[in-house]
Amino acid sequence: MVQHVEELEAFKKSYSLAMQVFKLTQSFPPEERFALTSQIRRSSRSVSLNLKEAWAKRRYEAHFVSKLTDCDGENGETAVSLSFARDCGYITPDTASQLLETNRQIGSLLGSMLNNPSRWTLKP
């Protein structure tokens, strides 16, 4: 039984992806600082941040699902930003492929949680 959100594979993968994104975006051009760099950092970090908040709200299934939905949306936004970074030439196709695969895995894990929230919520 998972006791802490940090034990969840979705949390581990999303936190790791956010750290990889941070490191990669340090080499993005300065003109992207307030556009793609800021956006992809924010969305990638929001996945694990919202998952932490969802975990704290798991006493109420509707709140839990709402925050998981936010996680899923931010994860999708990160995927599009990774595609932009690849297509703008800021990251290699191989790097993008690896990061997008991790992103897909996170989405799958979040989808599983969304499809069966009662497995994760606290019982009264």
C-alpha cells in the first residue's frame, strides 16, 4: 500500500521529467525565456505538484479526480512543448523521443488512476 505520494511511479517519473526539462531548457535561446522555456518548465513541474495536491485531497474522490485531471492536462501541455522544442531545433529528435515516451508513460499512469480513483482515495 502506497503511503506517500513520492512512492507513486507517476510522481517519480513526473518529477524526474521536470528535472530533465529544467536542465535541457538552460540551453534554450534567450528569446525563448518568457515563452517556451517558462511554459515547459511550468507545465512539467505542475504534474508532480498537482499530484502532491491530489494526494492530499484523496479523502474526497471528486477533489482527487479534479487534481488528477489537472495533472493530466499539464502533462499533455508538456508533450506539446517538447514537440515545439524538437521542431524548433532546441532538442534533438532522439532526446525528444525519450522525453515524450516518459511523458506518455506518465499519462498512462495518471489515466489508470483517473479510471479507478477509489483504489487511491481514503475510505471514511
